[in-house]
Amino acid sequence: MRIRTGVNTKAIPKAKRGYSRDHRSDCKQVVIALIVTTDGFPLTYEILDGNRRDVTTLDEMLQSVENKFGKANRVWVLDRGIVSEENLRILQSRGCRYLVGTPRAQLRLREQQLLDKSDWHSVSEELAVKLLPEDSDTYVIAKSTLRAGKEGAMRSRVVTALMRDLVKLRRALRHKTLVDHSKLTHRIGRLHERHSQAWGFVTIRVEGLTLTWEWDREKLKQAGARDGAYLLRTNIKSDDPAELWKQYVQLTEVEAAFRTLRSDLAVRPIWHSTQRRVEAHIMIAFLGFCLWVCLKHTLRKSARSLTPWQILETFRQVQLVEVWFELRRGGSLCLERITQLDPFQRAALRQIGWDIPAQPPPRIYSH
């Protein structure tokens, strides 16, 4: 997770310019590496230089976790952004078990296994998985019909957009509104830039001021076969691909953690100008996230229809107020009172099994 800073950062050594997923290359940033358990509870975090690439952070995080919590028979679940052959060798040399996502390009090497209809195990109505044991590692192919439909629709949209623009360009040639060959090649270059995702499916020929194209139906068919497919890699010895897939989808807990830190806890941008204040800001956000996760798990048990954000918004109006009275004989009387709950707040409290504290007793102060 990359957190941008918005002030003079000369006194923050770790604030550097790097790849920004927010497209804010004008701001320096720090990188947060966060580790959570399979249940989503935060375990630890590290603050890294803002120009660190995700793939270079693994060794440091492994060492940090082992220094803090000791060695254990952990399973490291990593997404594709941090996976490389070098990182896998690091995990293997440490004797770690891992379950990682692989680049989509790896699916092309296993096209036949993907098209083969045998040995698939159903996880749900929308998902099927199969094992591909290879040497010391095992690969797991997962096929999601919901994801396949979404990816197919996205590809259809970009291919249709390219087709529409090619037809417009050919119409301009036929109507003689475009008669310059250099402008024609420039327009084609613009189309390449605009429709880069669909460009690999078409072959375009230009002869003078004649434009023709041909769609590669075989490539489109192969792309359709890969729709909704994921390829996982693991050194865990298991005969149950469905169980491996369930372990991998726990990675969504990390993604949910980052979304919570960015949005609900407003960890960015950081308006501090010293390293210690930046670290304190992130630590407070991390502690807030720990409380957020505890609240989320409480709601899962007793009020699954409510989210932590809804609970906090519901009780934001509940306040403890002080009413002061001056006494005739001198001194003051202070009454601390909790605001009355509305019906929805009472219902929410009953659902999660909480109670509002009793009204505090009055206090007398002498001058």
C-alpha cells in the first residue's frame, strides 16, 4: 500500500517518489507492507521507502515477522504483484510453505489443461478447480463463470470499439475526406494507442489509401478460454484443489484491509513534516484498523447485516455532555449525562449485545 504525503518532506527520509497507483507522481510517498492472518486480523506492518517495488519487500517482511513472532509452520499467501522466481527461491530456502498467484501469461503455457474437461472439482456453482502437479510445485487452475462473463464482456466492448473506429476510418477514405497517406498512418497509430487491449486480435493492412483488416479468430477463441481463469502455484502437498483455492481467496482480507485504511480510516494523505510524526500517524491508523477488525468480527457473530461503518455512524450522535450548575452556598454541581438513544440505536445495541453505561452520578466541586 502506497500512502502519499502532501507537505515538505525533506525531514522524512522514507518519503520518495515512486510508482503511484493513485497516479499522483507529483507527491512523495511511503510504502506500507501489511500482514494479516487468515481471519483478517492485522499481525504487523512495516514502513518502507516510497520508491520500493512490491516485489523487493518480501525478504524484509519475512525477517520482520520471524524476529517478532518466531518461526512457525505458516502458509504465505501472496498476490501476483509480489511474486517472482527470486522470491519463490527465498521462500524455499527458508523452508516456508507458500500459495501464490502467477502472472496471467503462465496460463498460455497450460492452454491444453485449461481446455481439457476432465479432472475438474466443483467448489461452487460458479467455480471449478483442478490440480496440475509439476516437479516440486503444484499448480491449481481455477475457472470462475462469473469472472469469465465479466472478462468476456470487457473484451467484447474493446473489440467492438476498435471495429467501430476502423469502419469510420475506412468510410472517411471512401468519401475522400481523408486523402493523405501520412495522416492515415497517423490515425491508425492513434487507434493503436486508444485500443491497445484489442490490437493483438486484428491484422491491419494499408495499401496506398486502401485500408483492410482481418480478425484473428483463433486468438479470440484462446482468449475466451482463458476468461475467468486463475493459475495458482504452491509447494503445499494436497490432493484437494478446492481447499487450496479457499486458502488463496483469504487474500481478499488483505485487500479489504487496504480499502479500510484508505477510505474509512483516512490514512492518506499525510500532512506531517517529520519522520516520527509520519510513523505515529500510521501507527494510530493501524491501531484504529485493529479495533475496526474486532468490531467487524463481533458483527459477524450477532449482526451480519451491519458493517462497522454503519455501527460507527449510528452511534456518532451518542455523546456524553456535562451540565454545570452554580450552587448558592458556593461551588458547582456537574451532571454528566448520556444523550437519549433513538429507536434504531436501541435496536442496534440489542442486536450486538452491547449496553450503554449507566448515567454517571452528579459531582460537586468547591471553589
